[in-house]
Amino acid sequence: MRILKIQTLRGPNYWSIRRQKLVVMRLDLEELAEKPSNQIPGFYEGLIQVLPSLEEHFCSPGCRGGFLSRVKEGTMMGHIIEHVALELQELAGMPSGFGRTRETATPGIYQVVIEYHDEQAGRYAARAAVRLCQSIVDTGTYSAQELAQDLKDLRDFARAAALGPSTETIVKEAEARGIPWMPLSVRAMIQIGYGVYQKRMQATLSNHSSILGVELASDKEGTKKMLRQAGVPVPRGTVIHYLDELEDAIQEVGGYPIVLKPLDGNHGRGITINITDFQQAEEAYDAAKSASKTRSVIVERYYTGSDHRVLVVNGKLVAVAERVPAHVVGDGTSSIEQLIELTNSDPHRGEGHDNILTKIEVDRTTFTLLQRQGYTLETVLPAGEICYLRATANLSTGGIAVDRTDEIHPENIWLCERVAKIIGLDIAGIDVVTSDISKPLREMDGVIVEVNAAPGFRMHVCPSQGLPRNVAAPVLDMLFPPGAPTRVPIISITGTNGKTTTTRLIAHIFKQTGKTIGYTTTDGTYIGDYMVEPGDNTGPQSAQLILSDPTVEVAVLETARGGILRSGLAFSASDVGVVLNVAADHLGIGDIETIEDMAHLKSVVVESVMPEGYAVLNADDPLVAAMARRVQGQVAYFTMNPENELVREHTRRGGLAAAYENGYLSILKGDWVLRIEQAVNVPLTMGARAPFQIANALAASLAAFAEGVKIEEIRQGLNTFRASTAQTPGRMNMFEMGKYNALIDYAHNAASYEALGGFVRNWPGERIGVVGGPGDRRDEDFITLGILSANMFDRIIIKEDDDTRGRPRGEAAALISQGIQQEKPDSRYETILDETTAINTALGQAPEGSLVVILPESVTRAISLIEARRPQGENGHQPVAPSIENQNSLKASVAQTL
């Protein structure tokens, strides 16, 4: 077998709207293409020996063992690899239940789709499944060592990609509330929300975290001084920089027992507690200094009692945990070393922060503490006796947590909330030492030892004992108070033709509201009035740029076929989804073979609309109109025919629609008609002579209206938007050339040629076309372009793109020529493969009153060639109105066309 391609989907996609994290593997079964599993000797036996847990896969029989029964009876290898890849992830601790396998139009080549938790792990699982199955086919087995290595690699991928426990807690709460989030590429930050409403977090530091508060909390001695001045009980202590200051410092804090810790430490590193003599103090000084960036050491009085972490969020106490240092409990037979191994075997313990608890490590601190207790690793503890292995109670060093939230005394609550405000932290972890948290600190000689910025949430979310606390909820409440928006409106536009024009028009209409609009198109990414990035930016990466920008108030996103196929959508849900049309373009690419496949692909845009949002559908296109059945949100139709029965029934039932009626672009709902503007007054429609532009304007107006834009603002947008190189480069750009006119349009498929023809055939003079098409289209598509060109132009120049997309030079032009000859053998045409030469030839030979229509690969180059020939003194690229004597005949022709 041979893997041809692996893609990673990260949003709503062709395979599933809900299951957004998918790996798609294109797999050539090669010699196994005609061999179901029951015809491969020993395969079934080898598979159940290597992965007996596949017994739990139900598959289509719908019962335990259902999948294995399919293997025994005979199923194709692509299907088996799907299940094996899912099971490998399950065994590695990443359960993923969704999979699909479909044979492509090429016999023996399959699309194998599997869900993933981590995309690197998902891709690895797909490849490993192929290796495993191929090995069983070839040898009858897959070694235990190979399987163990695969599972280890998968766990390593998952561990490397995992969010920290605190971040994961916040992300899960955001997802539960339907708030979108995305990882940022620097400093382990995440963004919660979209656009101008976004908030950022790094672990438990937020937008609201004061840099002054964070800096003060990092200065342990400064924090103590500030609290002491505010009357808060804190340990007596001082800071030293040299060993010869240690003895005086001990006397200053009142003698033994003492604590030594680095001035700028965290996670319990370098801390030694309950020091009772100078030798211990010297050793503890070295440990503290080595853990300090400032090489400064705090000497404090040691206070007896339990270590508590109090979490305060937005000025309110939300959780309390007692932290118990790493320890083992004797059983009368096992050594301390064996007890540590037994404790670390708990599945809840992992490396670092990748599990609820952390494994206990034996190091210098452990040996020192054992020695002080009179133990070694070989000591067998009596049953029930506790041996502490760490002096500090941090979870990161193997400690455990016991929830005490319901036990803390009201006075201590008041004190801790006050402390958080004194230091200036929105999220504060306050370390309290007291023998009884249910009594006031002043009665128990308790103290506040530290105040921590970015406190960990793990001990509160997953305590070893007691109730878990949802500490992420108050964080989200702080970032997004009830009723506060979390996302900007998202309008997503797709279709075969008209996407860029409609996207730009929608963005222009929304600009009339005074908001900052971010939008993506085939010619660039824009925010406000400025281009951010040039290029064909209609995929998820460009959409994410818009959604992550903190100045964007509305996102208008052109969403092309290719991006959906490669990665899925960049967002989980939109407010408005628009499908303009579906035509036979890009077929045979990416295993989209039929126009119905293409409609299914493009329907992803409207299937992802939120329940309260709108799917804007072309009622005149049956494939688009049929998408309404798949929509979860509300449906709004647009039509060029006000008598369209689907629209009439829809509006009768109170539905929303837009129609071209009596020369007006109008909004329809129920019994009322709200006229926006006459089409003849909308510059984009070229005096109502371009029906496809009227349809685009209807879709844009309806999308804006559905999202709450006022009719006056929609009208203003329509009246000020022009098919110019400034606003719609390469989309019906008309140029006055003196004795003739030139038109540039990016038509490149049959549907766009037909739409363009509705305008071109009304031109009163000679019509010259410079035509071509992208090289990756089917042969029959080029022939159709030739047929359409023959019916549109009086004279034709056939050219080819610079990038032939794998076709031999001249082949596409020959196919277009074939179509021309087939339709009109006496047509005037010639082939000039070089686009620049073809354009110059057409412009140089254009007779008076003619129209030269250029359908270029490079819009920029075509515009430059035209500009070089324009008469001096001419500027701007406004559509040219027909002469007075031709207006009546043109209107009659348009009416007949409509």
C-alpha cells in the first residue's frame, strides 16, 4: 500500500460539520485493491492477536465485535486501516470515535478519514495503521516492540502538544459556553473570542492582569513589606545576598526554625523549610541561591501548620485547597523506594503537569529529608507511618491537594480577598500557613506566606480529596461579564462565481455602519481601508488573521472550495453564510467529481451557520436552494425572478428574501416589500445591463439586512460601490480607450462565461474576446469554453496561462479551438499562447466602437497593458454608459434576457 497524501482538517468540513478535527489520508491499496480481508491468508488472526481491543468496535453491525465480524466476512483494507488508526489513538489515551472510508473515482484509491485529538498524533496514527496492516499482510503479525513504540510516540506527541492544566480548564469552560478560542503562536498564549471582543490568556494571566501586580507578586520580599504595612500577618524575614550574612539574618528573624527560599522562585524550587541548625541552613542557602536569577535568598521564620492555597478571582475567593507534601505511607513490608514506585504507578500521576498528579522524583532534597527523619530508601516503614519526601507542598513536586473551600472562616475569606486587591492581581494564588483554616489566622498564629500571579488551577479542579471546583467559570465571567459579546459577526461567502465581488460589496455595505471591517478575497486580505496581505487569501489561514485581529468589528470572509477541502473552515460557526451558485468548475480536483459533490462541499458554509443566524441561498439555483434542508439556522433566499414559487411560499410563511422586482432590488418578508434601490442606479450592475451583478447585489444586500444593517446604509453602500480596479479588480472593469472600450473580467469557467455573455452580447459594436482557462480543468470544460466563446464574440484570440498547471503547452488552446469549430466553423479566431502578446494584439487591432473583452490569468498585468494604451488625460475606470440611441435597444435586450 502507498500513502499518496495526508491532510489535516481543523474546522467544519466536507466530512462532518460537528467533527471538526479530522485527518484525511488518500491511500492507494495497490495489490490489495481487489482483495477483501477474508481473501488475505491469516490476516484476521494476525489482526486480533496484535489488537484484541478491536473487539470493542461496533461498526455497521451495531454491536460489540461488529467490526471484527466484518473483517472475518471480508471488508476492504481502507476500512480496516480506519479502525486501526482510531484504536491506536484509543490505546494511547486519546479516544476518537469518528471515521469514514470512501473509494475515490480512481479504483483502488481510498479516502480514509479519522478523528484526532492532537493533529500530529492523528497523522502518525494514520501512517502507523498502514504500517501495521501491511506488516500483518506480509508476515502475519506486527511485533509487540513495534506496537509499543507506536503507542509511546503517540503519547509523546500528545504530551508535547497538550495545553497546560490551567489553560485546558479555561479552554473547556469557554467551549462549554460556546466561546471560540485559538492558540497563538508565541509565549503559550491563547485567544478567547474573536476580533475586537477577544481576550488573551497565558496560563492564568489575563488581559486584566496588572503588570505592576505581577511584578510585585514576583518580588517576594516586596510583597511581604506591602502586606505588613497593610496589617496583614506575614512571616518575619529578611533578604541576604552572601553566605556571611546568614547567621545575622537568622538572629534577626528570631532564631530557629527557619525557611530559606529564592527571592524570585516558583513551584517550590529551591525552598527548604523547618531548618533547625546552621549546617542545614548553609545547605539550604546553596539550594536557594542556585534557584534564584537574582542570586538573592529570603530568610524567614518558620511557622508550623498546614499549607493552604487560596484562589481569588476578580476580587472574590473561589477555592481553597490544603496542599500535602509528597509522601508515602508504610505498609509494614515495603521499603520507601518500593512505596514510591507504587505511588508513581497511580494512573493519575504523570510527568510534569500532564496529569492530575505529578510523579514523585527522588533527588538531593529527598535524600536530605530522609536523612533528617532517620530513614533511607531501603527503610521499611511500619504500617500507617508517614514519611515525607518533600518539605514543600507543591503539586509539581508530587504533593496532593485536599479541597477546603467550604471550611475556610469568613474572616479569612475577607483577608484573602483584601490581599489580592492590595497586590493588584485579578487572579491570585495566596499561600496561607495555619493549623486550622476554619478559624481566623490571628487566633491560630497563621500567616500569609506568598501571593502568586498565574496560580495553577490543577489542585482545585482535580483535588486528591474533596469536591472539584469549577474555577474557570469565574475567570470567564470576569473576561466576559453576562451579556458581553465574545465574537464579531462572521459573514462567509462561497459559490462558483461572484464570490470576490459579493465579498467586497458586503464589506463595503458594512463600512457604512462606521465599523472596522476585516475581509478576505482572492486578491488580498484587508482591514478597514488598507491591505494587510496581497494574494489569493480565501482559505482558513487568512480568515484566522482577520478573526485574531483586535481592531476588527465585522469579519467578511470569501471562502473558496480549496480551503474547505484542505483544512476545513477557520471558524466553528458563522452568523451569515452565503452560497451564490454552484457550477461545473474545479471538477475532478480533490476527489470532487460531480457537481453534486461540489454542492455538498460548498454547503459546509451554510451548514455551519448558528441557529439564530441566516443561510442566504440562491433560489434560482436548484443545487443551492436544496441546501436549505441541511441548514440549522434560518434561511433567506434571493432571486432574479419575483415569481419564483419557492420564494413566494417562503415569504408567505414569514421567511426573509430578496428579489429583483420591477427594476428594484427589494427585501421581501411576509406581505411587505421593502425597496432598496433601482438596479439602474447601482453602479455595479452597469446600468442594470449585467444580470449576474444584480444577483450579486441582491445576495450582498440580503446578507447585510439579515445581520441588522439598515436599509439606508445598504442603499448608500450599493450607490457608492463600483466595478472598478480599485474596488473589484478583475471583475467587470470597463475602460474607455478613446475609439473603443476594453473590459477585464476574471471569468474562467462555463458559468462565468455564460454570465458575462449576458452583458457582452448586448454590446452594439464588434466584440473581440481574449479567452483561456486554468490548465487543471477537464478537457470537456475547455471545449465548452470554446462553444461559449463562439456564441459571445465576433472575433476570438485564444491564449494560455503562464502556469499551465501540468498541461502541455498548447493543449488547452487546442481544446478551446475544437469547441469553437464545433459550434461555429466559420468563426474568426486565432491562437496566440502568450497572454501579453494576445492582449496587445487585440487592443492594437480593435476597430472603432468595439469592445475588447480580456479574460486574463494575471489581472494586474492586463490592467497595466491597458493603462499603457489609454489616451492621455483619461483616468478612472468607471463603466461606460451606452449612447442615447442604443439605450432603448439595450434595455429591451436585457429584459428579454431576464
